[in-house]
Amino acid sequence: MERLKTAGKYILNFLIILAIGALSLFLSVGSEGEAFLDALLTSDKRFILIMAGLMLCYYMIDALILFIICKDLKYRISYKQSFVTNMTGVLFSDLTPSSTGGQFAQVYVFHNQGVPAGIGSGILAMCFVTYQIVIIIYATVAMLCNHHVIFANQQTTVIAVVGFIVNVVITGGFFLATKLKKVHTFLTVSCLKFLEKIHLVKDYDKTSKSVTKAFEEFRNVSSILFSRKSLFAKVCLCHAMKLTLLYSVPFFAALSLKVPITAANYPNFLSLAAAISLFNTFMPIPGASGGSEASFMLLFGFLGQATASSAMLIWRMLTFYFGLLLSIVVVAFAKDTKGGIMKGIKEMEKAQDEELSSQAGPSVIKPEDIESGGDLK
């Protein structure tokens, strides 16, 4: 019964994604439904294949990041296993609000591959730290180089600025909370107490311990990363490469619809796509559905309503639904996900709850744990 309830939750989230996406598409097409369908039917399918290739490379580089970190930390898992772990995270991130389910699923798969849960969690934290650093730097450079496009009107300015501020505040808050006791106290006491009063936080003690664990893990993995400059550089370079592939999709979507653009327009498309990515990073809806479509229509509205709607559908299909379908296939057939992955996630969530409630407090990855390495078979 518990497994059916968990499965039902993910199915419901998937239906919500489809419903919101369909509604967003309907609202964006408006009265130009005929022009929208004509644009899709006459699109150049060669560019759609190119976009599928870009996204496949995106997921392969994502898996390469896990492989590089595990190899540097002496944990022997194959690239194929890294790909399975990554696609498992894609699946559960896409089906949960703010991508909250992805890490539990990946830690579970890591565990099946022989990587201890604490180490697996630390590896994923390293990915998060480096990703946040790269996405902020990338967006900053893109917006500065193409400020005349990003800040062309109030709507695009709001999307870019809000997305940038949210990412900087969250990432900066983590760094400050790990360095300054006052910031840590403010976030774990004042903010959480306020959220408890307005009923957004149900269990203050449990949440406080969980946040403290996150801060400690963030501090430890940051220390490890910055002390391993070669590892840090390689992972950041991989993030920059995969983001460039992801941000290239709108450009090729426009080309597939025969929009008269040239290579000179490519940087502008990259900067607009970077703004969308910043804005959608912490959307509290499964798959960032609704927000993704709306922000795309606002930023790429200059293509014309029907063309922008068609480009948005192609972009969304390739950047979200393609990965969702691929992850379903990978998770269904990979041996590392056998044994009931949702049951495993539930067991890990229960173990974490018990750990947070215990006297010992939460366990986190430590530099000395990493230094010893794994040497797994």
C-alpha cells in the first residue's frame, strides 16, 4: 500500500506537469493555433535531431561529472554506472517540486553501486556547489555581454534579475552560514521560527537539524573541492560545457522553424536561455512547469507569437520530456535500480528522519573520509 501511495504521488506530479504545460501552451498560442500547427509541421526535422543530440551529450557530460568526482575520490564505479545514477536523478528531480526527490534517488543508486550513503551525498553536494558557482558566473557573463537584449524591456529584466538574485542569495547564504555563526543562527533560528509561525515549517527541531546538516556538508565539500584545484577546474569546465549545450537548444529550435537568424544571433539566444535557467532553478512546481513556458514566451516573444509558441514546444520537448523519457527507460532497465527504487528512497528518508531525531545528530561527509578513498570493486 505504501509503495502504491508513493507511485501515485509521482504519477500525480507527472499529470500536473502535463496539465500545466498544456495550459501554458494553450494560453501562449492564443488565436494563432493554425499558424502554430503549420510552423510545427513544416519545421526542419534535421535541427530537431541536432537538438536531441545536444541533450544526449548534456546528460552524458552530467554523468561524466559524477564519474570524474568518484574517480578522484578513489571510488571505482564505471561511466555506465555514473550515467544510470545521473538519469535516476533526472527522473526523480523532474517529478518532484524544486527537484527535491533527485538526491535521495541518486544516493540510493550510489548505495547499490557500493558507494556509502554519506559519501554519495557528499559527491552530489560537490556537484551542487560547483553547478551553482558556474551557473551564476555563466549568467553574469552572458547578461553583461548581451545586456541590450536581456534588459530590453521590463519583463525580461525582471526574469533575469529575480533569477540572478535568488541564485546568488541561496548560494551566498550557504557559504556565509558555513563561515559566520551569526548568519547560521539567523537562518536556523530566526528564519525557521518565523516559517514555523506561518505554518510553512511543521517540525522546527527536525528542520533545524536538517538545515544544520546541509550547512556542515556544504562547508566540508567546499573545503575538499577548493583544496583539489584540478578536480574543481575539471568539474566546473564540464558544467560550463553542458550549460552551453542546454542554452543552445532555443537557437536550433528557431532554426528548425526557418527563422532568419545567423551565427551572429547565437550569443543573444545563449544569454536569454541562461536567464530562463536562472529563473527556473528553484521553481516549486514539478519540472518547473508553467514557469519555464511563461519565461520562454516572454524572453523569446520577439520571434512572433506563433513562432515563439512553436519554438517553446520544441524546446520544452527536448530539454524536459526527452530527458524524462530517457530516464524512465534507463531506470526501468538498469540493474543498479532494481529492487524497488521508490521503496529504497522511502527507507533512506526514514533512516534520515531517525538519524535527525537521535542524540548523535546527522552524519555528514568529512574531509578525512574522502582522503582515505574507497577502492571499491
